[in-house]
Amino acid sequence: MNSNLVANVEVERKSAQYDGKQFNNLVTIAPQSIGKTLGIVKRYITENRVDTEPTSRLPMAAITTGSLAALSNDKVHIIKLGHSSILLKVKGKYWLLDPVFSERASPFSFLGPKRFQPAPISIAALPNIDKVIISHNHYDHLDKAAVRALAHKTAQFLVPLGVEGDLAAWGIDKQKIVAFDWWQELETKDTLVAFTPTQHFSGRGLSDANTTLWGSWVIKTDNESLYFSGDSGYFPGFKTIGDKYGPFDYTLIEAGAYDEDWADVHMTPEQSVQAHIDLQGKVMIPIHNSTFDLAFHAWYEPLERALSAADKQSVVLNTPIVGEVTTVGCCEPQESRWWHSL
């Protein structure tokens, strides 16, 4: 595998996406405004929202240190932890994608979207982590408390340009952090990791809009290939990524928290299925759903719509419950409609 090895860098932001003040998408999208934000807040207050949270506990498979150790070291195993948080076992090493373990996806411990139920394993119970991979700095993808708790047991943090400043401020050793621009790659003995574009935005406060980059991740071994979408609106970049790095055995694609008021930066489930096709994916796992109430749709709607679109497009969909292990190239994907029983 050829690669352009990324070294630890100072944030000089030589990125083509950076205009000297902020990062930008490949195409211009409507900027967020105070008026639009207030309009969305008004909708949350006045609209009659139905089934935005489950009324009973969601099914979950138990994960233990022992069950993880028992997974083979010659395969890639995928475990959904909730929302967009994924635990991978890659050739015997453990990777975490967008690990969020906090009770709320919010800057506040007492306010903001509260998770429907805890993650299936605690950070303390996790084995040592080879890589933590972050797609962007929104609170439902970059959890400060989780990052700090993972610091002592993680060998490397792979992040978008600018996010290394956040991690360093939170006490992560700078030598452990690798910052990526779009299309940059990191190759090791067994794997290739590439940071690829999305159509989204960043920010954790009122004054830092788009001061860090956002994106998706390609993960390849000699025999397996995964795509992790982070967050994105539907855009031609999916086909570009598929042409460069596809086909993918599994695509982990955002399907949830969509709405007409932010259609540029979050896909509908139908668009998510089309993105999977553009990426030349073989099996799609819908992520970014069933954990937090972040939109106006019912909590189960993303899965139902993704399943319907997949059927129409002859796409193979895998819908594991939280904690369930999916092994690449091992078994037939399970199109379980587990949400129908709730």
C-alpha cells in the first residue's frame, strides 16, 4: 500500500480548505446564523414531536474484557457502542472511533441531549487502545471526559487539523497526536488510514465556528476495507472517495439527526444509502442513531427509512444492536429489525 505518511505537526494550517480564518467545504453551503438557530429552538419548543426517545430499554449485547480478548486476531471486528461510537479490533489491536461515553452530548453535565442508555462497556473495562480516531469536534463525536479518561491507555490519537489543540489542552501528550488534512494517509505494518472529505462544519462554542477541520476515515488492511463517515451532507465527494479507495467491505454511515433545516450538513437515510453506493460499499451499517435525541424525527425512523431505501436499491444493510460483534468477511450480515419489538 502506498501512502503519504503524516508526522506530528504544528498547526500551520497549510490546508487548501483553510482561508486564513476558518476551514471550508468543497462547495459553499448556507452559513449558520443566529436567526436560523433561534428558529430551530422555536421549533423544539412549539412542535409536537412524537417518539423522539424510546419508552423502554433498547436491546444490548454484553461486552467484557474477556469477550473482546476471545475475538480472533486475524480478522477485523466491528462493535457499535452507540450513536457514532465504534470499537474495532483490527488484527489484534483495539481502535475507537468517535468515542462518546458521557451521559450527555453537551458542554453541560446537567443540560443537553441525554443518551438513552449507557454504553455497553466502560472506559475502565476497555483494554489498551492502539488508536482513537476522531471525525470532528462536535459534542456527540468528541467527548472531552472520554478523551481524558482514555489518555493513559491509548497509544495514538488521529484527529482533523486543529483538533490537536483541543486534545493538547486536555492533557494529551502531543507526541501521541497526529493531525490530518483531507487525503492525508498514515501507513503502519498492517493498516492504512486515510482522512477524507465530508460536507459538514465544526465548533464547540460561540466563537470557534469552523476553526478545526471535519471529515471521514478510510481504514484498510491487506484483506479488509472500512469507511467511517463521521457527519456529512450528501455530496459528490462520496463517489471520489469510492473511486480512490473503494470498494469497501463495510461502510459505517451516518443515518440520523437529519432535518430540512440542516439538509446541507446531515443526510437523509435515503441519501445515506446512496452515499454507500457511491462509495462502492458491500455492506452498510447505519450509525448516528438510537442513542441521543438530536432532531425532530422518531428515534427509530432513521433505521426504518434506511432499511426501506436499501431494499429498493438492493443494498445489503446490517443493523446490529449495541454491543453486537460484526466480523468482516465471516458471516452473513444480519438485517435484524430489533426496533420493531419496542
